[in-house]
Amino acid sequence: MDQLINWCVVSGYFTIGIPSSTYNIDTLYDRDWPTFDPDDPENTGWPKEELITRINDNVHIINHLGHANYESTMRIETSDLSEFTNSQPCFIYSQSCMAGGFDQEDCIAEHLLVKTNTVAFAGIWNTRYGVGDRFLLFPKGFSQHFNRQFWDAIYGESIFDPLFSQLGPAHYDAKHDNIFRTKHGDEINRYVYYELTLFGDPQLAFKTPVENNPPYQPSNPFPAHGATDVNLDITLSWTGGDPDSGDTVTYDVYLEKNDASPDALIADDITTTSFQPSTLDFESTYYWKVVATDSYDESTTSIVWSFTTIDEPNNPPYEPSDPSPSDGATGVSIDAWLSWTGGDPDGDMVRYDVYLEIGDPSPDVLRSYNQLSTTFDPGTLQYGTTYYWMIVARDSHGATTPGDVWYFTTEEATPGTIQGYVYDYTTGDPIGGVTVSTNAGDYDQTDDSGFYSMSVDPGTYTVTAQKLYYDPVYEYGVSVSSDEVVNLDFDLPVTPRWISPVAHYDFDEMWINEELAYDGDEDTAAGCPIHDSGWSEWVWTPWLFLRLEDTTRISKVRFKAWEDGIHCDGVEMKVCDKQYHSKYSYTGFFDSMEWEVHDFTDQNIYCVYIKFKVRRLLWDVVTPDLYEFEFFQVP
């Protein structure tokens, strides 16, 4: 690549290259990169991020020798294009392979030129294979011949014929100078000759640098720096120009209020030395500057000037009008908001004071001060009441305008209704006999369908539903308006507790006073006299069947049992579901009058069969006693 700088006589011919006296030439060679390993050049050379940074710094020309493919060149892939932010597109000449394959799906060269707005304005790439050699002093890379002759046309032959400073003629000349290489059986040069392609406008030309002086610094501003009482229709002007005759100077004008570093562009590329801003504000300090730019894109910036506009004459706010509720309105909702029309002829910010009072045609109770909104929520009003109200408008200069006194009368109160159904939380069945009440003393009791209905005055209530053996449920903040029907249902959870059976059955009709076994009195018992047939034999009592209501489920049972002074050895139980199907059986030792508790893992238990095993110690009647029996109810 060094052969492309200044001049070169390698390979038996002389070429002019890119002049280092005109351009700041920088190189990006793998061999110079700190981590470069000659045994692994592709993975240890310079990273693509380095090239992206240099392009974003607005490099003008890139000449590339290295690998590429349809989707990648100079180690840049199509997925990297969003990383480019350069404001000045560059020219790229690459000896790499395939990057210019425009007959394929959009190639990387097309992406760099037309799929982005910044990277390159033109370039030369190979549609198929490029042939180069990065390491030999006398390269056998055939693409190098075309590369050298291209720059020779731009910076050498263009001295005698300016046409060759254009991209198209220079590209043609490079091929013309190398056409002899295709006539002597040199198939590789012939291959390179035909697939080397120019992308971009062929008439674009490289400029010949000339010595240029920047424009004069803009000066002599009008209005003068620091001027006051400036009219809003002022036209800004200044003195400009350029020391080089023939240069065209354009001006950018920046103007901003209350910012000593103005960066708001209000005029772009104007050729006159004056400009009238569209809109200025009263009593405001403006800062402005002018940037002069010549034909060679060199610029000079003025100092920042300032001026202050005239004071704004003030008019008081508009009189508040168009009240809502309308003046004299009746039947107004107790939840109504107040609103009105306001504003200011000067566009000033307007704030409002709201006066509202019951029964006073000259209201002086201030309900809201200095608010910006033209609406006001007075909260819940009283039924059947006349309110008087007035609005005072005040602008940012302190000028005030009071509105008329308006009045309205609210609606008369009529009772509302709270109604609904109460259900069992677990089963979803309606519950009768539930007391539903409010914190104001209103109440009703549900019928068999679970329905209740209460007439209440308009207001906000806490409503409670409660019944014995159920946990009470509270509903807070229930609002009822006049003549409104509020539907409110409850789901009551059962209160888990020990309860006694509601039904019993003695299959052998030997149990006596069975109801005493679940009357809640531990001093009474149900007896079952058993005649023993022999000494010390074990005897089972008949089954006793105990159950609850169909809708009540149980999770455990407990009982107390004893045999008068002798021995009660065991118990057998069968627990069943609603259909009396056995779900669980238990047979075990039992000899105490303490509570015996049994838990069930199955939660669908509704009834129990129970009997006891006893043994007498004398020839006598055996009488085991069941003192107490209870189910544990679950939701």
C-alpha cells in the first residue's frame, strides 16, 4: 500500500500516488498493530472498531488491501452500518474480493453507498475476485497495477488533462494503462480487468487544493450589543465578507432567549447580512451570533451579542363567564363540579380564586386560591341546598377581574337501596337468616334464597353480613346515591369449630339416651349395657351412627368414653361421605376418659359409625359410656 503514496517505480514502471504534501496520510496496517501475530494475521490485526472510529472522524479517502466477501469488506459487515455517524462521506478503493458483487443480493459496496446516508459517496470494488499481495516488496498482486494507475490518473495525468481528476475517466485510464497485460495470455489480469467496477457518479472529481483564507468575522451588529427597548419586529444585521475575492459567503444565524450560548438555528445558509426573526417575546433578553462560511467550507464565528425587547403592555384577564352549573340551575347533582370560561387577552397565565357559600348572595368563603384550572371540585354537596359562588381571575401581572355571582340549587334527597345475596363461601349455596346491616343502623335478614334488601339514605357505609357459626364479612366504603340501587353480594366463610351431631341412629337399639352423648355436658353419658358371656372376654358394643347436616363437612372427630370402673380397651370407627361410602376406618386401643381426637386427611366427611370394645372383670353386665362426641366443622 505504500506504493500508492507520492510516487513509485516498482514493477518496471513509474506512477504518481496520493500526495502526502496535500493530504494527511495515516496508515492502518496489521503488521503495525500491537497484538499482530504473523502466524495468525486475520485474528490479531487491527479491529474493525478502529476503522469505524476513523471513518466517523470524517476521513476523505480509504485505500484497502485485504479480504472481503459479498457481505463484508475492510472487516465491516452489514450489521455494523448503524455504527457510522460521519457527516462527510468518503471515497473507498478496495482490492478485496466480491465486495462489489452487485449481481448478488445487495452487496456490501451497495450498503456502504446507497443503503446508508453517511459512509461513502463513491468507490471501486471487485465484483468477484481481487488479486493482491500484502507482503512482497515486488507484489505479484495484479489488482495493485490497476490501483496504482487509478491514482496516477487522478494526481498525475490530471495535471495535463483535468478530465482525469474525475472518477470515471480515471477508472477508465487505469484499465487502459493495463490492457496490454490482458493480451499475452495473462488470464488473471484479464479477469481483474473486467470485474473491477466503479460505484458512484463517474463525473465526480477530486479537487485540487488551493490556499484559502476564512471569511471575516461578522461584526457591527444591529441592534448594538446590550441594546434595550428593542421592538419585536426588529431586523438583525451585521457586517461580513471574505478577504479572498470571488469567494461566496453564507451565514447561519443563531438566536435564543435567556441563553448566553445560543444554539437555536433560525437562519441557514443565507447570503444577505440581515435577517428578521419571526416572533420575539416582550421583556426578554435574546442572545445571538452569526457564523460565516466561505466556498471552501471554512467558517468564522462572531462573538455572542445580546439585546432586550420592550416591556409588554398589560390587559386584565377576561371576566369569568359561562358557569356550570348554569346560573339559577336546580336539581344539580350533589357531586357536581364547578367550571367556567376564563383566559387573558395578552395570553398571560391566569389563576383563579373560587368563592362558594350556602345561602349568601355575597359569597366570601374562599374555597380555592390561585388555581390554574377552570374547574373546581367542591366535594359532596348537601341535598336541597342553594349555593352562591363567584370566580376572581388574576393574571401574571397581578391584574384581577371578578366575575358575577352565580347560584344553583342541589337535588332533593331520595333513599337508595343496598341489596344482594349471601352465599356460603365454600359451597356457594345461598344462606338464609343472615343479618346484613350498615353502620348507620339499617338492617335486613336474608330469606331462604339468601336475598336481602335495605333502604338507606344517600351516603357512604360500612356493610356487615353475619350469622352464627359463620365469620362476619365487612364491606367498607359502600357509596349510595339518591335513588340508586347498589347490588352487594357476600360470601360467608364457615367458622371452624367443634359442633355436636344433629342426628343419631342405634342399629341394634341397645344404646340408651344417645342424645346425652352430644349435649355438651361432660357429666352425662349414653350407656350401652352388654351381657358378658364369660370371664374376661372382649365384647363389642353395637354401632352408633352420628352425622351432621348435608352441607356440613368435618375434618376430625373427638370423643370421651369410659366403662364404669372396669376397662374400655378399644374403639372402631368408620367415617363416610354424603352417600355413606366409607372413606376411612380406624380400630385402636383406647382406655382413657380424656378427649380422643382423630384427624382425617379427606375433607369430604359428613358422618361416623362408632363402637367400643370392653372387657369385664366380674360376671356382670358391662356398661360402656360415651360421655361426649363432637365433629370439627370446616369451611
